[in-house]
Amino acid sequence: MHIAEGFLPPAHAVAWGVASAPFVVHGVRSLTREVREHPESTLLLGASGAFTFVLSALKLPSVTGSCSHPTGTGLGAILFRPPIMAVLGTITLLFQALLLAHGGLTTLGANVFSMAIVGPWAGYAVYKLLRRSNAPLMVAVFFGAFVADLSTYCVTSVQLALAFPDPGSGFLGALGKFGSIFAVTQIPLAVSEGLLTVLVMRLLVQSSKGELTRLGVLVARKQARTGTGTETEVAAR
Amino acid sequence: MKKNTKINLVLLFLVAALAVLPLALGLGDHKKEPFTGSDAEAETAITELKPDYKPWFSPLYEPPSGEIESALFALQAALGAGVLAYYFGLRRGRRQGEQRALERAADSTLTGAAGKSAAERD
């Protein structure tokens, strides 16, 4: 989903930058507030950012015969809500743009918009919706991460189709072309990302019950047994 | 093996299978260059759609070779994996520490009670 440096016309590059900036600024505010009010969550914030770092460096082969990588943004969005993920995703994209020539500064706005804004929000929305309809935690986590991953690549396809409409078939023709490159390749990778996010969430449920309860991922049982404040709903698969 | 561990291993196995299957089944064989990055394919598609498009900005720093690039990617993954491992290791250690402290507390009250009852018997 990394649009390469210089590969968006200046007007598009600026427009996506302008669209992304408020989300990132708002995210920085949420992040500093979170760290100030709950210094103990710094560690888990670091772990969420680290998850994005690992996953977006993992280039995996896919059924289309090309390679792509997951985004890892679903986990942080579910744990800390999407605004904070906008910041963590931007940091990852900056690292790749500056050191790896992967993505770029002129396309940073567009890449942030797809990976750090739309992906986390779409994934979070699906997660919340499933939780509201009483889906098991891990099912909601899987589809949240799956959608965060796939929607990112759909947005990239739209961004490129807007910038480079097909001379004959216009925007839709180009969308089909970029969609077949990105979105189809991404489907199995989004499944992988869903599974990995479920794995990490399972480890978190085992290791960090208190923290997950505070973040609202686990629901504290109403004093099921008196005296045990950490009694939590243990998630089923 | 605990049930939890088993499920976690199955999840890892599934991810590995999803990555290996396209390679094992030769799904890239129909391409001139199998398993290139989709980002690069998109660049090619752009030059097809708009042959006269010239990127108007180039990266400030570009890894001088494929080796350096893969090293930097490995660094990125290693940094992330390191932080994740630190987190889970720390959590596990803390939990074990708390448990041991609890056990010790329970032990001392137990021996305390035993000592008392022994004293009462005398």
C-alpha cells in the first residue's frame, strides 16, 4: 500500500496531506493525554506500535503470485482507539519513507490516510459492531484486524485510480486495475493479520487482564466473587 | 501441553501455511517475475496508464543495494519483535513474582498458625 515517492501528482499529494493532518494532530493529543493519565499504559502502547513495525516489515507471498505485507494497525485501534493508532502508524510510515525508500515524504499524507486513518477506523468500527452484537471477543478481533488490513489497500487503490484514471475506462477502469493488484493480493494476508492479531490478543488476555479491563476490551464481571477486583470475563475463542 | 498453548501454535501454523502455500503451489509461475512486491506492480501499472508520468520527487535516502534494504527491513522487524518480547517477558515475570509473593505470604501465615497451635498444645 506504499505509494512510492513522487508517484502522486503534487495536487493529490497536498490534498491527502491536508486530509490526514487533523487526524494525526488529534491523535498526538489523545496519545499525550493517554500517557499523562495512565503512565502504566506506555508499555502496551509501545507493544502496539511494535506490532505494526513487525507486521509492516513482513512481506508475504500471496495467491496472486505477488508479495505484500500486513499493516498491524487493527490491534492498536482495538486497544487504544483509532486516533492513537494514527500516530503509531505515521511513525512506522515515516521510518520506512526515510530509511527504506519505501513509500515517501510526498506520498506520506496519502499513505497515512490509508494505513493509519481509514484502516484503524474501519477495523475499529467492525470490531465494535461485532462486540455490540455479542460476538465473542476473538471473533470481533479477527474481523477487526482483517478489515483494518484490507480496507487500507482498498483506499490505496482508490487513491491511485483518482490520480491515474484509465484513458479509456476512466476512474473505474483504473480502480479495477489497482484493485486487482492490491486488494485481491491482500485478502489472504488480511486473514494472516487477523490470525496474528488474535494470537497477540490471546497472549494479552493471559498476561494483562487488568490493563485490558481498564481499556474496555475485557468487561469486569459485577463482583462475581467478592474481594477479587480482577475477576474478568475470560474471552472464548 | 496446555490447551492455550496448543491453540496459539495452531494459529501460528495457519499463518505459516498461508504464507507457504502460494509458493508451494507455484502460484507465481504465470508471471515473468514471480512474487514481486505489489507496490512495485502498482508503479508499473501507473507507467502503463500514464506513460509520460515522471515521479517529481525522489527519496532523500535510498538503500544502496538490495542487501542494505533487506538489512533495514530486518532491523525494522527486529525492533518491533524486541519490544513485543520485552513486553510479554516483563508481564510474565511480574505475574510470577506476584504469585510467589502471594505463596510466601500464605506460607508465613500458615507456619505462623501452625506455630501458634503448637504453642497452644504445650
